[in-house]
Amino acid sequence: MKIVELMRQDSRITTVRLSEIIGISKRNIEANISDLKKKGIVERIGSRKNGYWEVTKDGNIMSFLKNTGGCWRKIKGYWLNQSTICTLKI
């Protein structure tokens, strides 16, 4: 979630800058971003050069839930906490 937090702070952050801050390769950053995009957590708006990152509603919810503890997953529109069997419909 460090990538998401950095994108939230600077929507125009580059993969190179993310790599420098987090301390992993640019290739690993790109793989993580690809995964975040597939999960609907972040979106790229505009072009590579002039675009920006947008953290989606699900990305914002995940950041909040991460701080509440447990393992949260979105299944069929519901956020489920598998450690406490809690559900949250948003």
C-alpha cells in the first residue's frame, strides 16, 4: 500500500521516483502498479507523460481498512474481514 499512499500524496509521481523512494526496481514497481490497476485500486488518467494517478474509491477504502487490522478482501461488492468474519457494504 506504500505505492498507493505515495500516489495519493503526488498524483503525478513517476515509476522511477517510486522506485527511488521505496527502494525496489522500476520493473517491480511497474508489476505492482499493474496488479493495483487490475484490482481496481488505482487508475492512470491521461498519457504516460502528461497523465496522473487516481486512487479509486476501493483504493481509499483499502487504505482505511488496512489500518483497522485483519485481512480485508472485496468479494461481490462486499468488503470481508476474514480474521473476524466482519462484512462492510460500501
